[in-house]
Amino acid sequence: MARCSARTSFLLRLSLLLLVYPEGTLGCASVVVGSPIVPLGSAVTAACTIQSELCHVLERAKVQITWMLDNEPVNGSQQQGLGSTEVSNLTLPEFNQTQAKLWCCVEWNGTKQRVGMAEIRAGYPPEKPFNLSCVLNLTDYGLMCQWEQGASSHLPTSVELRCARSRGQAVTGCTPEGGRSCCTVPRRLLQLYRQMEIWVAATNALGTAESEHLYIDPMDVAKLDPPALQTIQSIPFQTDCVALAWEVTRSNAHMELQCELRYRAPEDPTWALVTGIVGQAGTTQCCGFLFGTQYHFQMRCRRSSAQGYWSEWSLGRNYTTHEKAPTGKLDAWWSTRLAEAGGRLEVQLRWKALRRREANGQVLGYRVTLNPRKRGRDPPTVCNTTCTHCNFSVPVGTRRVYLSVYNTAGESAATEVTLLERKGQPLGRLWAVPGDECSLRVHWAAPPAPVTAYILEWQQVSSEPSHCSACWQMEQDGATTTALIQDGIEPFQQYNISLYPLYKDTIGVPIHTTAYSKQKAPSYAPKLHLRSISKSSAELCWDPVPVEMQNGFITSYTIFWANSTTEVSSVSVNPSLSSFVIRELKPSTLYKMHLMASTAGGSTNGTILTLVTTALDDIEVQFLFLTLGLIFALLMLLLICFHKNGQVKRQFWPSVPDPANSSLGKWMPAELQEEPLQVPGVREPGPATISTVTVLERAAGKQPPAWGKEPSTEITGTFPALPQPYVRQEGPGALGRGRAAVPPCRGPGGSGDTVQYARVVGDGYKGQQHAPPRLYLRSSSTQPLLLDASPSPKPYENLGFHRFHGTAPHGCPGDDGCPEDLPATFPLLQGLRIGGADELHD
């Protein structure tokens, strides 16, 4: 199966090879076009004829003819021809390709097979050549002609240079090579000193075009060889004239020539031309040269009777004219000041260099003297320099100095410089406008007084000022009101301009202005710095742009700021300011800000400053910190109080022993103990303990005082002074303030009863170390009895003493006091240790 498939494929390829083989193709199909070369865009017709009997593979198959233009199919019509032929006709209405192949194909075994081909080209007729010119070379006498070709025709084109003698046939003079537009007609085809006709012909399949015919005598277009300059020298008697000698080449020796001479100095922008030099060879004289100046000379020639071409310029030759003493007057300007030592005047003198026509050679130096130069005597020199400025000192009162210039040929006449004072009337107004990029036009208002001249000074403004001795000029016309400054002016640089009017006897006070010849955007904009910020405002500052980087007058500074949610805001700031406060900002918000500097020539943006406004103002922050500090102090105080709770409580609420729990309170009789305690209505001012009991005697015949009141009898006996009471309980049945009333004890005789009192002495506050409380019992004896009573260990609860009722027991014998059975006689003192024992001692 595979072998059969391979065999079939091989036979198919073999039959196809036989079909397209040239012999088989020529005998099988033919393609005919109306014209193989047509104008671009025109119609193209073609016909393809297939002879089936000559194509053996197509004998028993139906022939289907198709067309292809290069690789694109095109449609044609097919019909039966004579005999066993098939014919297909094709018409292309517009052929827009410059070159293409038209294929005739047949369908065989499902594929298209190319059986015939025709190549078609399209283009335009040739354009007419123009600008034909010819030059005769006298070296070989060949006529070289050149021209310009028109646009390409897209078709093969042949170009010829044709020429015809006055009575001869047109011949081909030359054919250009390699597509060039020039060729040379040999000498054998030329007819010298007679007119010839010359033209260019361009030909392709669509037509022929010829240039304008040129009728010339070849000698009229001859180009001579350049002459050679021999010598150049000055004429002694006419010092501004020179004599030149030249000669021509041998090929030009028999011709009448017309020559030109040109020269210039190195500083001259253009050449000076001397015409009308006639002759074959020889010398010529020229005048008007400057003294002491180097010149460059060149010469060329052509035939004098023809309108032909000039020869090339000869090789150059340099020559320097001789010098003479300088002439002319120096423009000078000065400034003076009194020396510190006094007696001398310091002068700074500046002057303009002489113009070349006045210098008459190379200037060797300048000399300043105090007196003019006289014959046979040289005045004293104060300055001798090669510069155009000089500083020197002269005696005070010197009014004039003399300035001169010299070279190798001599010295000029002295220029008198009068040192006038600067106190004249100033001008009313001065302003400057750009002339161009490298000049300034200065204008001013004329003063009312007549002016002899003006002095203009200008200096470039920079961060580091430097003195410019050449930045000034003198305007000799006193009636003018304008001047042009060109020396040293550069664009985008600021200049200070000063104008001095020169009067007859003084110099006017100057006026000043600033100007730019051209402005542009600043080189950079200032960087913003944050000086202070709050919750609603921010103060910004910046450093001014250096004058060298301003590139113009700063018209304004513009500050832009924006946050993430709002549009960009801006404000224009006066250029004289270097800080600004932005208000109405939002608290605790991030802002981005930048500064834009503007001039008349443009604007430049600075770098971005990012900042965040505060949440509170300074005063609010201070108040907040103060409040927090107070809160912190209170918290610390509370912590200390809690930590020292016991000590603080003792300081404000001291512990007072409770008399109710004392040993004295335990002596109460049973009938008193059964009575209910009544709490006093008045709060005790402080704790107290009973420390002393004093027993007093009352006078005979008097009733004892009411319980709780002071006795009215005089107290007798020699007892030591006791402290005064500081607690007093008011009301019946209550203890006195600082005293406890003891029921009276009567003797059997009734002549007099002894009244006993208890005195309470405070022992201090809780926590203080004192001696134990003591109770003194006073009787009719001369010595008080000491009762030692220990206080209650519990704190005093601000309750009143217990109220006692009843009377003292009767039956105390004698006047000397109560009997020794004290517990039975004094039930209130029951339970107390008296004198350290259980019995009472006197």
C-alpha cells in the first residue's frame, strides 16, 4: 500500500515537471499581452491560449484556465477556440504597479499549475532635464557639461549629451555613467571659436524628453587657471598704498585677461574686493590700507572679452603694512577718593582702546602723566601700562592728568582728562529694553541743562560682584537720549546700568536701572521649609533664588497645597517676601506643598514638602499637659494616702480612749449601771481621759452644788497647781467641761461636807508616748491622794460620759474626811488602784 502511494506521488511530480518544462509549455500554452510596458494606472489586456492536443496530460480532462498577478488571483473570461484550443481573455482596468508578472494557470488534479507568463512594467515618460551648463577646461580642452535630472520614470531610461556643429549633424557627445548627471565632450567633437548646439536627451519606452538647447562657443565657457601672486610691498611715499605683482600660467599667456583682487584682515568679517585689473601679467597698486595691519591677499582672472567663468582664487599671501604713530583721542572715565592718610587723592582711570584705524599698528602701552609732553622734555609719569585701566595717587587739588598711547613708530598726542566732581544735576528717568539676545537699548529723559556727553556703566549682577573695567562707554553726542549696549551682554543675565551726564564743569549724579536682554523660566524654584505649624495654619519660609539662577525678574512666587481629598489650592506671594502663613487648614491632615517661581519667560516648580497639621494648638497642648500633670499629682497623692492609711487616719482622726471602758467606769454602783446611757447632743471636740480626781470640801451650812455645776465655795488647802480643764459637759447629771462631779461625802457632824471633783487631763493623741494617766483625790488633808487609773485600750467613740444619779453615802465620821472603807463610801472609784494598792492613803 505504501509502495503504491509513493509510486503515484512520483508519477504526479514527473507529469507536473513535464508540464512546466519550457518545451512543453511553449508547445502547450501561450500568453499574449496588449503591451508589456504601459503608463502607470492605465488598463492592461492579456490572452492565454491552451492547445489540449499538445498537453498530453490534459487530453481527456476539461481545461480550466485561471490568472494570477504575482501571487494575487484575478478573474478572466474563458471560451472555446479554434480546434481543440481553450482561450482565456483578461482585462485589468488599472495597473498601479511599476513591475509585475502575469501568470496563466490551469486546474489539474485539484491544483493550479502555471503554464504561461508575461512580465508587465508601468511608469511615466522621462521628464525634461534642466540647468544644463558646460565649462571648457584649457588643460585638455575637454567640454565638461552637467545638468539636473527630473523625477524617476520607474522605467529604464537612456540619457545622452548631444551636440551639433554650426553646419553639421547632431552627434552623441557623451553618455553619463552610473546614473550620473554629467559627462565630458572630447576635443575632437568640439568646434572652438564657433557656436555649437548642445542639449541632453532622455529616452524610455514611453517617450523621449530633451533639455533646453545651449548655443555657445566653447571658448566662451573656458575656465582659466588661477594666477600666482609674486610680491607685495608698501609704496614709501603713499603710506596707505601697496603694489602687487603677479603672473599667469602658460596656457593663458596668449589671452587678454580681466582680474580681481581681494583682501581682508583677520578681524574683518568680509573681503574687500578690487576690480578692473586688466592685463596678461604685471603689477597693480591699491590704496586705503590701514597701518600696521596684516592682510591676506588672493587673485583670480578670466578672459576679458568673454562672459565665461572666473578661475579659482589663487593661493593666498599675507602681508603686514608698515606702522606710524597712533592718532585720535582716547575716551577716558575716572573715579576718585581721598586717601586715608590724607594729602593724596587716589584715582582710578579707565579708557577705551583706540580703534584699529587710529592705532596705526600694534599698541605697546599707555602712559599717564601730570603735565603735557613738551618738546625736548618728558613729564613725570604716574602710570605706564598695557592695560586699559590704571590706579594711581596724585596730590589733593590736582584737576588734570594726561593720557597717551604709543607703538613702535611713536606716541600719540596726549588726551587731557579733567577730574571733575560728581555733584551735578541727575537725569529724571532711565530705563532699558532688550535690543536682541546680546544687546540692550537704554533710554533716558534729557536734563534741562545742556550736556556735553554721557557715560554709561553696566555690570552683571551676581552673588560675587566683580569689577569690570571695560563695562562702560561714552556717548559723545550730548543731545541724544538713547544708546545701545553690546559689549559683554549675555541673555538670561541681570545687569545694573548707571548713567552719568557730563556737564561743562561737573559730572551729574548717576541714576540706575536693571535689565535683561532675554528672560526665561528660573533654573530652579526655592525649596519650602516649615517654620511653625498648628492645627489650622502653617508658616513656610524659603531662600530666594540666586540672581544667577533667576534668568529674569521674579514676578511672583506661587504656593500650591493639597490634601488627599480636596482640590489643589494656591496663593500668589510678592517676590520680595521669603515667608508666608497658610491658614484655614484642617487639623491632623497630611498636606503636600510646593513653590513655583515665575518670570516673564516662564515658571519653574520646586520640590514637594509633605507635612501634617497638629490635632491641637500650642495653648491647648499646654492646657492638656497641665491637666494631665494635675491628675497625675492627685493620683500620686491618693496612692500615697492609701499606702500610708494608718498614719493619715491618725493625723485627721486621732484615737481617744473611751472613758466608758476605763477602770473608773467599772466603779459605778449597781443602781447606776442599770440606768440607760444617754448620748449627749453635742459632739465632743476631741478625745479625753480622766487623769486627776480632786476632792474638795464645801463650807458649812451650804448645800452642795448641783450635779454638773461648779461649787461656789472657796477651795482651801495647799495643793499643787493643776492644769485647767479643756472639756466641759453642760447639763444636769453630766460631767463638767474637763471635770467630773463626785457626789459629796458628809461627815456625821454635819458641820461641813467634803465635795469631790475629778479633773481630766488629756494625754495627747493616739500614737504619742506619754506617762499613764493619774487620778488625784483631794480631801481635807493637806496632801492630795494619787489614784493610778489605766485608760481603756479601745479608741474613744465620741460618746458622752455615763450619767450618774444618787447621793453619796452618809455616815462619814468626823471632819477629817471619809473613813478608810473607801469602796463603801465612794462607789464611783471602785476598781481603781490607789497609790499602787487597793486602799486609800492620805
